Amino acid sequence: YGKLRFEGENIPSLKALDDDVVYLGTFSKIFSPGMRLGWLAAPAPILEKIIFGKQAADLCTSSFTQRLVEYFFNENNLEDYLGGMINRYRSHRDIMLKSLEEHFPSEASWTYPRGGFFVWAELPEYIDTTEMLAEAISKKVAYVPGRAFFADGSGKNYMRLAFCYPEEKDIYEGIKRLGGVVKSQMSLYNSVIFKEEK
């Protein structure tokens, strides 16, 4: 996501800081999610081993995919193309953040991404986003539960929200629906706690 920074200073890659770094990039983030083509820069001794491993794994990357990317970027200026993508994603991010402010409960918090595709949201600890997902899907909205990002299985009250693909109106509507699901879960929890205290 390094090439998809909306604001703030550009963060240098590790490769820019040290020659003994393997630098990987992918067109799947800047061109098309299904475009499984990338690039790599590495010191010569390491690069030889990587090439050998790549050839052992699949012989060759699809010629069609390589030609498609080559054609596209020969016909389009990369910086102009990225500028358009950045403007689109920035606008989508802004709509998602505004929608979260409007539709999520005050007990929730979320990140303010300066690039990339996602907002990371935290809900009250008693909410399990994996268990809540089925209700969200029934409302025609989805997210990635936080547990998927924690090796130790924690993160149950977190969720990753994507703003890259949906249209702006769909982002607003999706967050509105998801906010309703979160509030419903909170009400359910609070009603159970209230009954237990009686």
C-alpha cells in the first residue's frame, strides 16, 4: 500500500534504508485485485535463489498478465494513474469515516488511515465480531472479523472495513446498516446484563 498514500509524508521503503533488503511490490493493489503480478528487487546473491525458487514453483508468470500490465502502463502514465486512484480512495475513506461518526455508537473507535484500503474498528470488548458477522451478512453488509489478524486468537472485538471497492453511496449505506447491527448487539448484551442484575 506504499504507493497509495493519501496524506502526510511519504514513508520510505525499507529498501531505501538498507541495501540488504528484499523489496516486493504487487500490481494487485494498484491495478487490479485479480492481477497476480508483482516486482522484486534484491541483492544479486539472494535474487539468484529467488529466481530458482520461482522457476521451481511455477516456471513462468502468465505471459498474458505480463503483456496486459505492460500495455496498460505503456498507454497510461503511472503517476497520473496512481493520482486518480489516490483521489478516489481518499474520497471513499472520508465518506467511511463520516459515516462511522454518524452511525456507530460512541463506544466504538477506529483508525484514521493515511493510505491503503481499510479502516480498523474497535468495538466494546463484549462484542465478538466473528459471531456478529452472520447478522451483518443478513443485512447485506460484511467485514473481516478481527480474529483473523491475531496469531493468538485475540482481537474478537475488532473488524476490518474496506473502502476501496464500494461506490460512495454504498459505503454510506453499508456503514449505516453495520452501525445498526453493532447497536443491536450492544442492546442485546445490555438487556442480558440488566436481567442478570435484577
